[in-house]
Amino acid sequence: MNISLPDAVIAASALSLDATLVTRNENDFDRVPGLKVLNPFRNEG
């Protein structure tokens, strides 16, 4: 898993709080197991 240090800190923070990470940059975080990611700009419907 290749992830930058700042992204790793953000992911670890979200995981430790059992929070959903809200970002437009899903690709950097989709490799983190157990991380819930939400892109509010994606059209889900």
C-alpha cells in the first residue's frame, strides 16, 4: 500500500474515531482497509 504520510495520518485519525472520511480524493484512501470514505460530490443516483 503506497500512501503519503499526510494521508496516512488522516486515515489513521478517521479509523481511530470510527469516523467516515469525507473527501473528493477517494483514490488515495481506497487502499486503507476498514476506512469508510464518502465523496459528497459523487452522483450516487
